[in-house]
Amino acid sequence: MTEEPREFNAASFYAYLKEGQFMGVRCRSCGKLSAEARPMCPACHSREVEWFRFSGQGQLSAFTCISVVPAALAEKGYGRNNPYCSGIVTLAEGPRISARILGVDAASPQTIATGMNLALALEDLDEDKPALAFGPA
Amino acid sequence: MATSLTSAKRRQLGRPVSIVGAGMSRFGAFRDKTSRDLFVEAFQDLLEHLDQGIDVADIECGYIGNYSADLFEGQGHTAPILADWLGMTPTPVTRIENACASSGSALREGVMAIASGMYDVVLVGGVEKMTNLPTEGVTDVLASAADGLYEVPAGLTFPGIYGALAKAHMDRYETNLSHLLKVGIKNHNNGALNPKAQFNASLRDMLERRKARAEQQGGPVPDWRDEMDFLNDARANPWIAWPLRLYDCAPITDGASCVLLVAAEIAANFTDKPVHIAGTGQASGRPLHDAEELTSLSAAREAAAQAYAMAGVAPQDIQVAEVHDCFTIAEIIATEDLGFFEPGAGPRAVDEGRTALHGDRPINTSGGLKAKGHPVGASGVAQVIETFHQLRGEAGPRQVPNPNLELGLTHNVGGTGGTCVVNILRRG
């Protein structure tokens, strides 16, 4: 008996993440990879997409250290005296994605370098509000 | 590959459209005013300043930009309420939502409604009442203009995404923190000349006032020597989303704006000094992580290419411009995306004073979103209003010193580049 394929949407994306897997999609027609779980290829409009497991390796392409924080992160203790880092990660397979950047000193942004190697970091995943996160490789 | 500014298909309006009047509320924080009060104030300003007046019953249609009265005020379906309070019922009025480009898009809808031949006289405008919520609440509402599934969970706020853009620009070009601060100083200098601006004061005035207040209260008086000194003081100018600080961000603002659009053939019934829509463009863009480049907004380049093609002009023909400086880095990137300066040359242009009121390429003479204020749904039309006044030679102390002023441009961005509207205006 084969497992019913999961629907291509954010619910499945975050369910996979909670299982420790970073799953995006690949277009069977043109091969385009997307780090987001899209039901249709935005490049060729094919609906023939399949799940693709990203290795979780990547590089930091841009980042910011946020001191005025949204309510969801204020609840976790972040704020003016405890900023957090978010960034744009270029994945080893090519696509980019937004993610939390953990294991860096967000209070000293000059110690964080774009280009640094990153790896998926799901140890602190919030069960209710799961978020993609990376840390220094 | 970034969009070429000369590659867009040349589209034309079905018939020419003119702006014949403009009205703006005061921009600022007004505790007891709601959206409808602000919009009525802007509309009254329009009626008072319309050269040859109008019977409100002659307005055939309206488009009002508003980002989120729902979340800011708990009020949805705002357009008919505004129509009622303007005494315009049963005229059809539609709310347009494209985040901070809401009224830029509303203006385009009005232009197309007239160009189609269906209407001759259309009111377009925008309004936002933001200051009911604390800063944290506003941060959450503005973040909802980003991708709620893949950007917001990553902790990215609205300043956060522009912070990442700023960092990418700094990595790629010679851009530094001082360039950002200089944009703010320039825009506050212009805002000091704009009586409707939220910050109707230069940063020099603001720091001197703070020193005077400290002295009056007998507290320690800060020893800021100049604006840069003030802006580099972490207590006066704290980090919001590194590398952006408080004074790199447009403020939280209440305000409204509106203009009257008419078919060009009847513009003379309203004024001897109409301003024509020479070109208009609008484009959509993807979240920053899916963008072609991390140092440019593709929607801005595409919208600009469309507007230049329709107007039949090039970037170097534009004599004055209002660009979407929701953050200081956004103004620098805008001047590059619009083709005023080469990619990466924006910071040097700021250093050389080229974008100042008396420079060769005046940008944000109104004070920009930074000093004039940024009631998000009202900003796109407020940019058009400043350009309208500049082209008519009625911008008072902030009038650009160019006796042959003919072409102005507005650049209005929604969210972090999901929407961009560019308009080119020509003096009639």
C-alpha cells in the first residue's frame, strides 16, 4: 500500500518541517525547484509538480537583526534588548527562501557574515508556529 | 536579468486624462480623528483650491486607496462610508487595496475609467488612520502585507525585509550607514518647508529642540554637534531592523489625500493650469527571497518601463520626482530602479547633493514619506499632489528652482515590492 501523496500547500510544508524534513517542490515539466510548496509551477504553469527534499545546506545571502519585533516573537522574549536574526538563504540546490537565522549573535550584526555556510536547524521548532530556521554549518 | 527600462510594450490611454485639483489633510498623529474625518478634510481642501470650483454632484465615480482600516480601526467597507460623508451618495465609489501602493493603484483605476470613455470626472484618493494601535500592533498590521506563509513565519517584519535589502546593497556596492542617514537629513530639510508634513522640521531643528527641552527640565543635555552626531547616538536613534534605525523609517501617520481627474478635453472648465497624465505603469513582484536580485525591486523597474514607454520619455528627462522612501534605503534603490542613476550609484548621488532641493535631480521635495509622513493608503496620491504643485509652480518655499519644469514622476511601492505604480506627469 502506497502512502497518499500530500497536497502541495503550506500545511503540508510545515507538517513535513515538524517531521524534520525541508520539502519543496520540483516541476516535472521544466525542472524548476521551489522552496515553497506550490501546486503549480510559476515558470511553465505545469501542474505536474512533485515533492522535492532539500538537503538543508545553504548560504546566507542577506540578513537583518530585528529589535522592534512582531507579537509572536515578543512572546518568546525577543525585543529591543534581545534582537533576533532573519535572512534570505540561498539553498545548495539553487532557490532562495526566507528563514530565521539561529546560533548567531543578533546583538552584534557585524559578527554575522553574508556568504556564511548554513544548515537546517529545527531543534527549537515551535509546534504551534513552526518556522524554517538555519544555523551556522 | 533585470527588466530593461526601454523594453516595455507601448500602451496608450484611450483618451488623455488631466489632474485639475488636489487636496490633502494635515499629516500627523490625530488621536480623535477617524478615516472619514481625515478624508473629509482632504476633500474640503480640494474643493477650496479647485480654481473654478465644482458641483460635487458632477463627480461621477470614485476610487479610494486604503490598506487596512479593518485592522487599524475595525472598519471594513470604507468606500461607501466615505462617499456618504463627502455627500456623494449614490455615486459609485470603490476601495482599492494594494498595501502602501493602494492610492497609486486607485489613481490608475480613475485614469483608466476616464480613458475608457465611461466617465469624465472622477475623484481618486487614499486614506489611512494608523495611530490607534501601539507600534507593535502597527508592526504586525504592516507585516501582513508580506507573505504570511513564507516570510512572516521567518520573523521578517516590514522594516526587516528592507533591512535585508539594505544589507545586500551594502555588500554589493559602496553603500554605508551614512548614506542612509543623509537621505533622512535631506528629506527632513524638505519637510521643514512643507506645512502639511508630520515632521515640519529639519533634524537640526529637532535635535536643538530636544537639547532645549533637556536643559529646561534640568536633565543631562546631550552634546550632539550636528545631525550626524544625533543620528549616530543609539539612545536618540535606536536600531529597528539592523542596518536600519528609527530615523531610517517613515513614521506611523494619519492622513488623507485626493485629486480630481477629468477628461483632458474638459480640463479648462476647472482650471487654466491642468497637469496631464503623460504615462502610467504598474507591475507585480515576488517576495524578496524569490526576487531576481536582492538590491532592486523588479516591479519598480517594470512599472517605470511602462510609464516611460507611454510618455515617450527617458529617465534623464524627468525633472522632479517623489519616490517611495518608506525606508531611507528604499529611496536609494528607487533612484536606481527608475534609471536616474546606475545601479550602485544612488549612494554617491546622495553624497553629492544631487537629490537635494537645489540638486540637479530633486527627489522628495515634499519631505517624502520620511518627513511628510506615511499614512500608507494615502501616500501614492500624496506624491502625485506634490508633483502637481511643483509642475504648477505653486510649491512655495520648496519649489524646485527650475523655470522650465515640465515633467515629474511618482514612484509608489506596495509592501516590499509586491506592487509598484509609476506615474509621469506633464505640465499642461
